[in-house]
Amino acid sequence: MTVFFSRSSLKYLKKLELKTAKKLVEACENLPGEGDVRKYKGGSVKNIFRLRLGKYRILFIKDKEIIKILKIDTRGDIYKK
């Protein structure tokens, strides 16, 4: 699978501590493998999923051989627009 990061997700990763950012990037590269992955409820796009990794959430779109990371943030802030 090929993983692409949105500009906002890369910007958020740069703000984090290096150890935490590496953990999140590794989790993104292993998608759609293990972990707490569920379909995102709500919104207008049908194929959005979320990965839960501790207090962080990763929203992504899965399309055949491509995974597009839309947003990375904490649990309380990820679902705000």
C-alpha cells in the first residue's frame, strides 16, 4: 500500500515530540493492518476510516492500493471542523 499524508497531517506531526511522531507514522505505514480501525460515522464521504492510537486519532481514506491520511489529532480535537 502507498501512504500519502495531507499537508495538515504533516504539519501536526512536526509539532509533536519525535518519539510520538515516529509511533504515529509507523501506525500509518502499517494501515490497514492491525489496530483499532473503524469506519468513520458521519460526514459526506463514505470511505473514511479512523485509527485509534492511544489519545490520538488518524482519519484516512482507503482506496484500492492508496491510503490518504487526512488528519491526525487528539481525541477531543479530531472531529471538530
